[in-house]
Amino acid sequence: MQMKRYLWLILLCALLALIVGAVNLARRQAAFIIEEYARVDRLPRIRPDYTETVIPPNIAPLNFLVEEPGTHYRVKIYSTRSKEIKVLSRLPTIVIPPGPWKKLLAANRGEELRWDVYVRKPDGRWSRFDTITSTIAYEDIDDYLVYRLIKPLYNHWQDIRVYQRNLTNYDESGVLYGQQISPSSAPCINCHTFLNNRTDRMTLGIRSTEYGSSALIGKGSVATKLDTKFGYTSWHPSGRLVAYSLNKVNQFFHSAGVEVRTVVDLDSDLVYYEVGSQTVKTAPGISDPNRLETYPTWSPDGQYLYFCSAPILWSDLNRVPPKGYERVRYDLRRIRYDIETDTWGEAETVLSSAETGLSILLPRISPDGRFLLFCMCEYGGFPIFQPSSDLYLMDLETGEYRRLEINSDRSESWHSWSSNSRWFAFSSKRRDGVFTRLYLSYFDETGKAHKPIILPQKDPTFYDSFLKTYSVPELVMGLVQVSSKALANAVRSPDKIAVEMPVVSMTRKTQEPSPGRSSVSERE
């Protein structure tokens, strides 16, 4: 008898909970019914700004902050098909539920996405602003973005980390942390590079006071250490070799200006590593003793290596800054390569700095082979410290190039294409001029880059207090396959592949004691 009463009590409590839940749901739904409101003939101020953007159909919810004074906020997000999303908040922070968001975007590829924003004033009256419109692209962006996070220090390595971010949600995990390698003397982790936007093959550079400098190659879940240094790197699309730069980089400071930091590449050459034979080679066309060669990138068909090249204007490699550093401007060049015979052609100029009046840097070709994205700035080889650095686009079918409309008055720098050639990620200081943030831009078939969105975060105020800078964004199709533990163990292990460096112009000019070793390969 007592058991029956207990069961009836449980059922009664459950029924009451259902009734209370239904009442609360009805109240919440009724709260969205605003019978009277004043029209505001302008768009609401929101941050981040998603007005007239094109967004990936697989992107995480684009939460935002309504920068309009009020006591309550109501937002309706809708499109042509699927159920609309309604958010009610006492705070200006609008957090979009992930499930309905995913369904709404998936059902409306290629359609407009509309955002209605209502704000309740302290006097109880509601205001409705003009509808924000954006567009949902047909094409997905690659699911993951790999980047490096560093503190904005000038001359000290401190716990540099490489992360991978799932763009379909907010999950972030580590690829490699400097303190995993050595807690007491965390090393510098250089550029990470992937083969054809895949994560089964990658490279990573390490500079360590405890374990020396080396290059890591990840193949599947296995990490191998090479006894050489990698600068800027590009995989041949076959996966059989890697082209990379050897750079003698130094940083110095101006006494005044918008950006007081400057980096100069005192000497550089290009070499390439053959994975099968485990040898390093070079060729005259990519290691001219009178020029600086850097930023290699392969064409998608593997027939050409594109790179940046500038004349050396100084003889003293120990003077920083060298005389004439502000006059160094890089040309865009390319050289034909036959992988079956391992033969190189003659280097040819694709675009000259004499023609543009600017230094041409960071060439990256879309995977479909049609367009080349690059930076140009006033001088030098390090665009992140150049407020004048902008993104440019070259049509490889016509050779015509133009400055993209999405540039700001701050530095735009490192960029990477998605595997389907419809998106690119890039670095920019446009938000505050100090911290580099990452942006995603839709790139349509006509060659137009659309208004970018900042890398979305669950908390839309995240960047207001985040005191690290992003660098080297690389779009990839999946999680990095080699574990951070395997990478860290490879750095600490005495096992390594010994490679003989070719006698290139850089090793001669820097007068290294052993001509079979590379010179210092530095980068920030």
C-alpha cells in the first residue's frame, strides 16, 4: 500500500513538472509575440557584424552581441525553408542553439538568411530594427582550421602552441604545445604545412635550445625527425617531396610609427627534400647567390614551383638592419619541374615588383589551379608587420591581377585555400591593429571574395579579452592524424634522419663552418 502511494506521488510530481514546463514554454512563446513596436529605420549594431556576409552551410552558430541599449532582446533567424530560430535574452549576448542552427543552414543552401532584432527599452516599449541579411553558401568550408597561438612578445619564446579548431562547432584541441617538448625551455614551433588540405601528411619546424633545430614529418600516426631546418614549406601534390626555404631572419624596431616592429630576411634560398631517398637538393633557379628566394608554393598539377625572389642589396649579413632594407621588394617567379626526371627549367618572372611598385609575398594557388592569392606591401618580406600589406588576386588564365575589395587599412597576411577553392582563411589586424585574428571569406566562381567573418567563438565577446595572436591559418579536411604525444616524443628522441645539405648560396655567404649543413633558419 505504501509502495502504491509512493508511485502515485512520483506520477503526480512528473505530471506537475510537465504542466509547469508547458506553461513556461507557452510563456516563452508568448514572449516572442510583440504586438506593438516602433520601427527603427536602420540596421542594428551587432558584433561581430554579419551584415551582407556569405557564411558556410556547415559553420558553427554565429553568436553575436547586440550593441543597442535595452532590458530585453529578441532575435528571429529564418530563411525560405525549415523552422525559424527564436532567441529571447535579458542580456545583449545572443546565443544560438546549435541543433536548430544546423538544420536551418542545411535546408537553405544558396538562400538568404535573415535576422530580425527587437530591443525592449527601460520604459517597456519595443523597437524593431531593419532586417539583417546574409547568404548561406552552397559549398561547405573544410571542417578544420589549424593555427598557431603566440603571445605578442618581441624576442622571447613562451609556450607557443599549435591548435586545430572544428569549424562546425567550437571544439579546439592541441596539435603540439611547446611545453610538451620541454617545460623548462619551451621551444619555438614554426610553420605547419599539409599535403593537399589533408592531415595524413604534414610538416612542422622546431627550434629548441635543448634539443636543437629540426623538422618533423607526420605520416599517418607516425612522426619522424629530420636533422635539418624547415622555413616556409610546400608539399609537392604527389607527396614525394617538400620544397622549403632556408632563411636568416632578424627582427628590429623603429622608434615610432603605426607598427614599430620590422623583420628582415638577410639571406635565403630554396631547397627540396625527397621523401623516398631522404635527400636534400637544390637547383640554380631557386638558389641564386645574388638573390633572396622564399615562400615556395607548388601549382596543383605539380609542374611549377612558384616563389618570391628579390635582389640582395647588402654585403654585410651581420648588420641589422642592413643598409637598404627598406628598398627590398620581391618579385613573383616560377620554375618548371619534372618530378619523374628530377629536372628543373629556367626561372621566369610572373609579376615584377618594378611593375607593381610593391613587394610581392605569400603566393598560394587555389586547388582548382585558376587563381593565385598573394600579399603586396611597401617593402620587405614579412607582411604581418606591414600595415600596408593587402591581399591581391591573379587570374592565372589571363595574368591579370587586382587588389581585393575585402582589405582593410591594417595588415592582411597569411592565407590558405579550402580544398574546394570556394573559401579562404586569412590573418588580419583589422580589428584593433595589434592582435592578429583569423577571418573566413567566400570566394565565388567569378573570382569575387565576399565580406569575411571572423573565426566564430561561442562567446561573442571572446576577442575583447583574448591576449594572444593567431598566425599561419591552414584549412584542412579533418583532425591531424599524428598525435601531439608522438610529435613531442620525436623532438626529444635521439633518433633522426641525417641529411646532407647541398652547398647553396646561403651556406657560402654565411660562411658556415661545415658546408654540408644549413645556415640558421629563423622565422617569427
